[in-house]
Amino acid sequence: WRLEDTTGDGKADKREILVDSFGYTGNAASIHGCFKHPSGRIYWCDGYHGHEFKDKDGNVTSKRKGSYIFSCWPDGSDVRIHCGGGMDNPVEVDFTDEGDIIGTVNILYTRPRIDCLVHWQYGGAYPHREAVLDELKVTGDLLGPIHKFGHVAISGTTRYRSGGMNHNWGDNFFATQFNLGKVVRVELERSGSTYA
């Protein structure tokens, strides 16, 4: 949605749908966002409930079942799938100064369940449900995480920018773990075209 206050009373009286529609089953593996990229694009995550996008004439432009990271311009134009896969619940993203997308995801792997910090690479295909992988162009191994947290129910992430707590933590990522009731800091290091 794009909300606008046209009367100046502090309440949004104009409401415009930018992108729809998304599946929903009642659990929290649904839409998360929006997050503004350094390029100005708006990003959001959607869990394993599928989507169906239509243009203004009602033509289906995208219909898939998997989990994805999406983006569009603030006016709702140029909707894109950034990456996706069979993971259960991509939760939140933030961006490096260079524009790389780092995010948290619940249930990237199962048996045992593993919640992770991930570098969401453009066109990337991620595990774990093989049934949706035919929706993606897979040219090699599925991409893995930067860090495996275990079964912690990741509920968000942010890149540390201010230096107020510790100036040595610049560009580290903080991730919130709902099940454990804590916040952890992850220091990223470049490893080829991704991070470790």
C-alpha cells in the first residue's frame, strides 16, 4: 500500500495498492517490510504462501508458490523478484553501503531446523522445498547462509551504522532471536562475491 495524507490532518485518507496479491494461511510467514534500498527501490519479503501479480488490465504477470524477496519503485512500478526459494519465512532485510542485501530467514533448512542470516543475491536460488525449485533458474548449487543460528525464531535484523555503542562495530549486523529473547551481533567478512 501507499498511504497519503491529502488533508493535512495527520491521517492517511488516500490508500493505493502497489502490489497484490499474496497467499496467507494465518501464520507469520507472510509479508515483511518495506525496506528502502540505497537505489531508492522498495524491498519486501514474503513467506511460503505464494503470490499472483496482475497488471492494470488484469493480466497475470507473475504467479509462484515459493518464498521470495521482491522489489519495486516507490510508485509501484517495475515489480521484480530479486531471489527466492523454498525457505519458509524470510523475515527482514537491510543493506550494505554497496547495496548488497543481507537478511534473516526462518527455516532455511529442516531436520534440524536452522534459522539463518543470508546474503540475498540477485537471481539466487535458496533451499529447502524442492517442489518450488522449478520456479527458479538453478544453474548450480543452491545458495547457503552467511551464518546459521539454529532454531531461534529470527525476528529481524539491522545493520549498525552509528558507532554510538562501539565504533568498531561499524557495518556489523544485529539479529533478534525471539525464542531466546536476545539480540546477537554478526561481523561480516568478504568471501569472494559474498560474505562469511
